[in-house]
Amino acid sequence: MLSEKELEGISEQFKKEIEKIDSEKTLNEIFNRYLGKKGEITCFFGLIKDLPPKDKQKFGAKLNTLKKDFLEILEKESEKIKEKFNSEKLEKESFDVSAPGHKITKGHLHPVTLVRREVEQIFRGMGFESIEGPEVETEWYNFDSLNVPKDHPARDMWDTFWIKDNNGQKNLLRTHTSPVQVRYMEKHLPPIKIIVPGRAYRHEATDASHEFQFHQVEGLMIDENINVANLKAILLNFFRKFFKKDVEIRLRPSFFPFTEPSFEIDISCMVCEGKGCSACKKTGWVELGGAGIVHPNVLKASGLNPKLWQGFAFGMGMDRLVMMKYKINHIKWFNSSDLRFLKQF
């Protein structure tokens, strides 16, 4: 049965337990013990119905007052715990506002990108415009328009990444950047002076200097009276500016379907300066690309009259230029994402 003495005892007991609160956990335990669903104060409310009518109002009022007092005390204790927690947290996380901050690490350009920009800058200085084109090409632009017949080895499935097309048109990942030359000549009349840097793809074995994905830079110059002397002068000027040395070049007779006559481009070895070493196989020369006078069939395919216009084209491996400039011994480093390598540039 409810009595005033019993309520006073609960109040005294509550005040003693409040003094022991040191965490959120003990606070919740005390709340549940007195004000929870099965708490002592909650249970007393359930006994009011059994009291005589004259006592119901009196004990009901006292219980409500007691419940209100308990809630206010617990609320104050909760605020104290929060303040203590925030103070301890701030003390742990405090820092010296006068201390210098951490320097933000900036990224940097890939060596292939650095060389590409330098190549473009040198050729722009000689009046060339840098042009880009699609990496997924049609069979016509990649082969037919460049005078590459059906039985040419470059058509072999092991040399080309072919792509299925629902419209019956044969597409592929371009094997060189030369298709862009044809695309440009179709829309522009001579005189033409362009370079075409970009990625190319070939299905071939990889080694220290070859990858199935690589970077090329092609050059094209078309006008009324362009000859091999112009080609050699442009290349010689480029290599001397690029390597910042008195480089010598030679043009060896070769064969490419899209040029006639055709040449292999060799430069004097950067390692031994033309004296002969293991890098140049004791020859004093290193091959860097191919070149030649644009074949009349290529001009016709581009919509130009070969009787009125002529010119030269050349192509070089951008990755090989990077390797020679920075003395890199393996092409695998370019796609390795190894910061030990990349941070050197």
C-alpha cells in the first residue's frame, strides 16, 4: 500500500544514487529503475486505483511531483555528462592553431604527356598545327585510303584489333595515326602542315620497347613543290631542338604502302654520340620512325590531285622518344602507375 513515508524513502534513495552517476550508462540504469516501464515510480502509479477515493488525488499529485523532480534531476545530470564528454574530446583533439599546416601534394604530368607537349611546341614553332582523330577507325581510313591492299600483312588478324559492328562495317582500333591525315585532307585544301599525336594499337608481342598500346606522332606537309630535302630539314631541326644536341639523321630506303619513295628515320645514338655502343648495336645509329613522299593513291583517296600537289609524311613512336630523352630502359614503366618512377619527372 502507498504511504508518504515510502515515497520519502524512494526520494532519499534516488538522491543517493544520483551522486554515483559517472557515465551515460549509469544514468540510463537509474532512469529505468525509477521511471522505466517497470520502474518504481511507474509501478506506484498503477497502485493508485486501489486507494480509497479520498487518497487517490493526494497521492496522484505527489507522484506526479516526484516524477517531475526526478526527470529534472536526470536532465541536469545528462547535461553534465555531455559537457564532460565534449571537454575530454576537445582536450584530446586540441591542436596548435599557430602550427604550419600540411602541404597539399600536387600531381604532375606523365612523362609521355610532357614529351607530347614539347613535341607539339617545337612543331608549332615550325608552322605545324596539332590535329587529333578517332581511335576507333573504319577499315577504309585505316587501310584502304592509305593504299594498303587487302593482302598486306597489316590486315592480318594477329596485327589488328578488329571490332564487330552491327551495320556490317568493319571497325578496328587504329594501328597508326595516319588515318587522321586522310580525314584532314578531305576537308582542307593545301598548303597543309599538320602533326597528329595520339594512341595507336597493334596485336603484337610485348618487350622492352613494344606494347600493344603505344603513342605515335605523325607529320604531314602538302604543297606544290615539297621534296625529300624539305622532309630532312624539318626532321633535323626537330631532333636538334628536342634533344638539345647537335644530332645527325639519315634516311634509309624502305617500303611503306602509303609513301613512295619511303625511308627509315635514324638518328645518331644519344648514348655514345655516334661512336657505337650496345644501345645502338655498335652502329652509332638508332631507328626512330618511318617517312616518305605521300603516295599518289593516298592523295587521290583524300580528294587531292597528285599532279598538282605533293608532300611528305613521317611517323615516330612517342614512347621511344620519351625513352631516349629520359634514358628509360623499359616501356612497361609508362603504364605501371609506380610512383617511384613517375615522381622522377
